[in-house]
Amino acid sequence: MVHVLGSRVLLRPTDPDRSRAFYGGALGLAVSREFGTGPERGTVYFLGGGFLEVSGRSENPPAPGLGLWLQVEDVQAAFEELRAAGVEVLRAPVMEPWGLIEMWIADPDGVRIAVVEVPENHPLRYRP
């Protein structure tokens, strides 16, 4: 069995500067580390319990099935902030049948991002 010590999502955007402006600026993700130089340099952002590395460049947008799931404390406040920052909101916050409040946004390459609030009484908040 593989003993995994850490992990991160690797994103190769079509326009690295535009993607860094989105993730670091519009979303306000904190930088964990940076490496290299030039437009294709790497920037690793904190994603709660994980990391997102934006580095390199791709001729094509990331795979259409790629998505990110970001849990926030207050999805309505996030909605207001992101909309004011010019982020493309695919769907405003909605209470889903499974009990989470979700909104959907997209990064500059069309990567879909679920921004999720877990209500106080949701099973994800406790262990039976």
C-alpha cells in the first residue's frame, strides 16, 4: 500500500498570470510557496486541508471533468465578495437536497468550482 504524506491539485492553465490573478486575487487564496521564475513559475495556494499548484502552461484548458470543492464559512458572503470581484458565477447559492448550501463559479479556463457551506446541523459537522 502507498503511504501518502501529502497531496495537491496540479493545474496547468492556458494563461498562468490570469489564473494567479483569479486564485490569489479574486478568490484570495493564501500562498503556501512559490518557485521558479517567469510566467510559468509555480504558485502553490492553501486550500483548507489541501493545496492547489498553478504552474506551467497548457495549450488546452484543463479536462472538462476537473472540478474543485471549496468549503467556506458563509457562502452568501462569499457570493457577494466574488460577484463584486467580477468572478463568473455559474449558479448563486442554493440549498441542495443533500443539505449543503452550494454555489458554482468558474476559473478563467472554465474549471468548475463548488463553493459550499456546511450548515450547523449537517452530518458533516459531527460524527455519530
